[in-house]
Amino acid sequence: MVGGAFLTSRPPVPRTGSSVGLNMPNTRSEQLFADAQKYIPGGVNSPVRSFRAVGGTPVFIDRGSGAHVWDVDGNEYIDYLGSWGPLVLGHAHPAVVEALKKAAEGGTSFGAPVAQEVELAQLICEAVPSIDAVRLVNSGTEACMSAIRLARAFTGRNKIIKFAGCYHGHADGLLVKAGSGAMTHGIPTSAGVPESYASETLVADFNDLSSVESLFAVHGEDIAGIIVEPVAGNMGVVPAADGFLEGLRRVTSAAGATLIFDEVITGFRVDYRGAQSRFGVTPDLTCLGKIIGGGLPVGAYGGRWEIMEMVAPLGPMYQAGTLSGNPLAVAAGMATLRELQRPGTYDRLEETARRLADGLKGVFARAEVPSSINRVGSMLTGFFTPGPVETLAQVEASDTEAYGRYFHAMLDRGVYLAPSQFEAGFVSLAHTNDDIDRTIAIAESALKAAFEV
């Protein structure tokens, strides 16, 4: 992540002479990575991309089409990363590309209202029952940061509860026992976050309602709300246990606190109306991102009118953004959401992801490699542990070294997975049965190579 994430990184690469000392890079990706380390910390602009969790050199992507990507050396991969979730239609979907072309021809940004942002806001409010009003922002981090500020403004309280292993962006107060890159790199908190600020974040255990109730028993009068991923996606895919989300709703309602669903990943991914619809639990505020930008930088937070009226210029909670609601992002988002409205869309996603998960379970079982595959809709993670995987402790029991070997065996054979055991994989509408069946066959070959089974 940031700060302490690079305490164990290699020394900076000198900007003179050979980029990699005596060992000249052999591929274009290796050349680019060597050059990148001269100018970018760790050679990447987001930590997980560095491949430190799996070893080796990051693959630099040149282009994508449908469910496939090609790297700068011309190698083709079946892609299960999907830009970490937003590309539910696949790469370079014609409707999204056409919308972007049309939007760009009219101008890329104005810092002023445009008609398209109203249309996207309407689509979101019509889709997600708990959202009466929505504010567009530029990232999931910004959405979660703003929703928490709003929860504090609305309740007049200071403390927020989050869950160990859940990641809600890199805002200071949320980098406390975080997931995603912070977990991948072994730094559950970040350097540079003042203890005084971090102390306002209380940490509970995901899928353990009693840990939440204990915090309310001590701090209840100062807890503004709970922020939670309804399906954890940043310690790998870990679904909420039966009754857990309902329990959070009950506890927050009784205490006069807000319930914030971070649906940056799950929004429009597991259901068109959100994970909250899939699980039948209504939050006070919802954070969105990823899919609502169709692959472009975007985020949003929304909820009941009585809460959203606190946002400036209507109320005293200030939040602003020059590029918020820019024409390119909202055009791509609208094109994506309209495609997702087509009949049978989510049935197709469900069936394709089920086919992949069931096939991989069979491959791992035949190879007798300890594993557990968690799936919710079109997001899934294969953990190298016999499972079940329902808590952070069970996630952390995964064999990360084994995952690294498997990752590279799959990559060498043309399948691109998340370069970390602690991340989600994604199936898109562009994945065909042939893609899935090829992936399953490749997994069998990869396991034999990685584990000599």
C-alpha cells in the first residue's frame, strides 16, 4: 500500500547505466518494469500490481477485447481480473467504446453540470431502493471517505466501526486492519496515519456479531455508524454469514447509528439492485464505484434524503470534486448499466461463474490439493486452505506460497488471475463456455506443474 508498505522493498534502481544491473531484461514487460522503478515507487501506481505477493515481474498489458487481454510481448490471456471488477461487460465493449467516443468528441471535462450526470444519477436511484439521492465522486476511496463524514455529520458522533480484513479505500481513518493491498503486503495499518485519528476507528471481526455488540456496549453513544462490505472482496471473497448483515441492521437501528454498505465491488456485480437486494438488508448509506464508471475512474455515495440533505450546498457536510460527474466516466457508466438491464444478464453471469467454480473444485479435488472456493454471483476466490473460509483467521490460514506457484503456472499457460491470494476474481458477460472450459483444463495442467501431482 503506502508508507510502510515499501519498508521491505528492493533498493531504488539507479537512473544511470543498466536498469537491472548485470542482468539485462529479456522481455518488454521486464524492460518497462525496470524503467518504471526509476520513476514510480515500487514501479507501480497501485501496490498489488507489483507482483510482490506472488513473485516475478508484473505483466504490462497492451490491450484487451472481450474476456481476453494481451501483454506488451504479445502473449494472450483469459482475464479474470477485469480491472479489479468494473469490466462486467468485458474489455472494450462496443456500447461503452461508442459512448466514450461520442462523449469525448463533445469535450472531456467542464467542471460544470452536464446532462449525462443527471441520467446516471437517475439510473442509480431507480436501481438501488435504499438510494433516494446520490452524489458522484471520482473513486471508491472518495465514496467511502465521504459517506463516513456524512454519517458523522448526520449523527453528531465520532467513531466508526469497520471489520478486520475489509478494505474501504486508502483514507487515513480506514487504513486500520485493512484488506486488499495492505493485507497482501503484510501491513494492516499504514505509516503516516496519526494515532489520534485512527483511534476513532473501532475494529470488529467480520461475521462475528458479538464483536460488534461488544463495541456498542462500550462506545455506543459515540458510534456514528458501521461500514461493511456485504460480501468481503478485499481479503478474497468471503460472504456474510446467515444473519450477520441483519444483525448489523438491528444493532445500528437500536443505537441510532448508521449502516453503510460498501458496494464498490458488489454494486451491479452480484445483482442489478446491489448485494443489499440479494441479501434483503437495507442500509442507510451505500458506496458505489467500479461498474458505474464502466472502467473509468468513478465513485458515488447515496442514501435516504434526510441524510443526503446534509451534503453541501444543502447542508453543512462539505464534499467537492472538480472531475466528479465528468462526461467520460458517466457516459461509460450509463452504457454499462443499460447493457446490464437486458433480460437474463445476471442469470448468465451466475451460470458462467458457477461453471468455473464447479470445474475448479473438481480439478483441485482430483489433484488432492487443499483448497476452498468461495463464490457469490460472478465474483470468486480460490483459497489454498481446506476451509471453510468464513473469517479473516481462516483466510490468513491460506498457503500464499502455494498460491504464488499456482498463479505463475496459470499465467504461463494463458490465464490471468489476481496477483494475490487475498483478492477476488471476476467473471464477465464476455466469458464464453469455451473460455471457462479452457481455464479448467489449464488449471489441471497448472496444478500438475506447480505441485507435481
